[in-house]
Amino acid sequence: MTASASSTTEITADVIGIVASVLGVEPSDLHADTDLRTVEGADSIKVLRIIAKIEQRYDVELEDEDVFEVSTIAQVAGVVAAAVALAP
């Protein structure tokens, strides 16, 4: 089962908000195709904070190998959508 397009869109918007909050940038500066490695202020500690906030927001645990294989906001949202779809 996969998440619907609207929920994936909502997840992408949530991820953008979380990334903006943690990295101290404007949400309007971030887009689905934004590579997190290129956002000013992004480092491994802040990426871990982003992941922790996403996990809390959606009450899921993301697999490390899934998280560290992705780089764009849309890819992160896809991992989250998949985890949400599998959640009991």
C-alpha cells in the first residue's frame, strides 16, 4: 500500500517546515527538489535533528539506510510516506 498523492504532498510540506525550522531558513527557500546537503547550515547533527522531528511528528521510526540514501526533500518525504503507510 502506498500513501496517496495528497498525503505525500502534505508530508512534503511538513518536511519543508521541519527543515526550515531546524536549519533556520525560510520555508519559501526550500522546494521538493532541494538537496539537503546544499542548504546553508546543514550538517550531520542538524540532519539527525530533522529526522528525529519527522519521526516524532509522524510517530514512525525511519530506517537509517533509507534516510541516508536520500538527499532531496521529496526523497525524504517518500521515505516518510512509505513508513506511514506501513505503520499499524
